[in-house]
Amino acid sequence: MMSDGLRERSKARRREAIVRAAYELFADRGFEATTIADIAAAAEVSPRTVTLYFPSKLELAMSEFDSVTDQVRAAVHDREPGLTILDALERWLREEIAEPRGLADLTDRVLELNPQLRAVAEARLTEVIKFGAKILAEERGSSPDDFGPRMASAAAAAVISEVCYRPQEADIDTAMAFLRAGLATLPPGPAS
């Protein structure tokens, strides 16, 4: 009987093979022209296996984008007490240096070459920005509808999109200094 650890590693490798095959095909042929059968053949799995991992082709296409946004959400939402949102974000970015994302360039190409996927990513990013504004407003004691938290969250999203796929220490230092300086210029929330 296969151990749980071995089984999980095997599933992770299969999932990665499916994603890589799909992204290579999306970059080469385009999202619309690529079928689940094409992806399965390239990943050397059955079409049913592809759909077990990803119920739709769109979910597969957005999997790397969603993975990054889920990681950022978790990093800032589940941060330890006393750790600011920016500290949690910086910690997450620095952890990305230790384990760079293998599909970064391919993900960028897929989004660049497939406008329909870029539109979906932008819509999902809007939701992430709203989430960021909400938790930043909570931290600062203001309303998530206030201009400051919305602007700071949008700036953080832009910074993350610039550095998360190919993080460099100097770029993270610059990005965090930029975000901290911008946040420092915002008026504080109402006194409690």
C-alpha cells in the first residue's frame, strides 16, 4: 500500500504536469484552441484525470494565478497577532525567494497571449484588492470604502504582480519601502 506522503507527492507531480502541459499549449495554440484531450495527451494522463484535478479548462488556466492570490490572502489574513499586513506581505514575498515559482514566465506568456484569460485574472484581482482594502481598513480603524485603504490595497496588488513571480531581495526591499512610505502618508482612521 502506498504511503500517504508518497501518494500526495505523486498527485502533486501529476497536477504540475497537467498545469505545465496546459500552459505550454495555451501559450502555443491559445486557450480556445486547446482541448482537454490535448492537455491530457501532452501530460500523459487521461482526459478524465485532467477533469478530476480541474473541473473546467478555465479553472486549469487560472490555477497558477489563483494559487498566488490564495497564498497572499492566507499570508495576510492568517498572520500572527501583532504582525502588520505589510509585515505579513513582506514575509510572504521573501519566502517566495526561497522557492521561486517554476511556471512564472509561462504564466505571464499565457496571460499576455490570451486576452480572455487576462480579463478573468483582472476581475479576480479586483476581488483580491477589495479583500486587501477590507483587512487594511480593519487594521487602520477606517472603512474599507475609504480612499486610503482602497488605494493602498491596489498599490500592494501592483507591487505583488511585479515581484512575486521573480522576486529579488533588492526589488522586495524597494517595493516594501514604497508601500510603507505610501501607507505612512495616509491619514489615520477615526480615533476609537
